[in-house]
Amino acid sequence: MSIYIIGEIGINHNSDMNLCKELITIAKDSGCNAVKFQKRDIDLVYTKEYLNSARESPWGNTQRDQKEGLEFSYDQYKEIDIFCKNLKIDWFASAWDKNSQKFLQQFDLPHNKIASAMIISKDFLELVAKEGKHTFISTGMSTYEDINQAVEIFRKHKCPFELMHTVSTYPMKDSDANLMVIRTLKKRYGCNVGYSGHEPGVAISVGAAALGITSLERHITVDRSSYGSDQAASLEPQGLRNLVGSVRKLELAMGDGKKVIIKEEEVIAKKLRAHL
């Protein structure tokens, strides 16, 4: 089974639909299977005190201005939906509250996504699992007890899912990757496991691919120096192309594990062993 590669646009579109479409096109041209966004009802996710606090941004001088500036409307998501369908690339989003999950239900999306921040919310997990739609569950900032609860809920509702090994730092240090957790999660829960990475570069993600992941998610951007908290942990177009190309080459190279002499070796063996 080929690894399902997701280009995480998230909030890197900076509310610019032209930039958003450029990122979708980059993901498609690079060979990604899907793009992913994030959806929030900011009055549910953040406190009034926080939203009223100061923050300089392209949209104003408060946290509310900044958070509202990054949220797409229904009409904008409809435009994204049509654009992705025409381009033949999947799209879906991670909701950060129940209202946002219900908002996403208006679209015929192939997947749901549980962000690491939401894995501890039992009510939210129940809402998503009841949809019965294949769901990616990120496990950053999570204990085994948190993951146990999520797995139990999704299995109770017979909702297909896969866990994603995640370290929730932006950008993540190489020494914090702990990729062997991928094997631990597969063994402990008997399910498919993906990797959602926040590291600079592609080497760690390629290493995750060698450990048998079924999905791979990376943030993408046109310029890592752009405005936004996720930009530094994102891949620029060339990096994304390198990643997808490397992963696909690795998949081809992994083989079936059976030791055989291929035909091309037989000719060389005769030549190199002629003296024997």
C-alpha cells in the first residue's frame, strides 16, 4: 500500500485565496495525495481575555483580529472544494471544536483529522467517530491513556482510523523525533500508523517512511520566512518535491524481503566467479 502523503496548508494561506490555490497546485504537482486545512470557531477555542490581548498582524492589533483573519468562510471553502475536485486532489481539515467539525460536515470530505490538541476531548472524539469516516489521529502531547481513550472510542463506533506519531514543537529538533514510537504504536494498538512531522528538511520523514508508515503529513509553504507560526516548520516547493520523490523511491526500493538472485546478477556472478 502506497503511503498517503498530505500537504498541510493549515493556516499558511494567510487568508489569501490565490496563495491557497498556489499551495494546492504545488501539492498536486509534487505528487501529494491530499491537502489539509485547519478550522476553528475562535470564540470556542480561545478566551475573551486572550482574544482581546495585543498582537500585531496583517489584520489588526489584537489576537482576535489575527485569528479571525486566518479563518476561511463557507464560500471560501466551497471554492477550495471545487478547485481541489477539478485538480483531482483530496482535501480535508482538522477541526478544533465541535462547531467547526459540524461546519466541515457540509462538505463531502474523504477523511477527518484529530489534531493533537483535540485528542484529549472525549466529546469531540465521539462526535467525529460517529461519522464513520476514516480518521487520522495525531498523538502529539499525548500519554498512552489519551491514546487509549481515542482508540477505544473509534473502535466502539467501528470508525476506521490510523494513529499518527507526532511531536508538537514548531520546528521540531531532530533529537526529539523518536521515530521508533511508530513501531511502538503499531505493536501496542494493532493499527496503521502515520507520521506528522514538524522538522526542517526531509531526512526524518524519509526515515519514518522506512519504518512502515501508511500516511505522511508535512506543512507546506511558498516561503518559510512568510508571516505565520507554522512557516518555519514547513517545506518549500523544492523540499516538498524532494520529499515525495524520495518517499516514492524508497517504497520501490523496500521490496518484499525475500532474498533472491535477480537476472542481472546471474550474468555478473558468472563473470566475477569464473576463476572459481
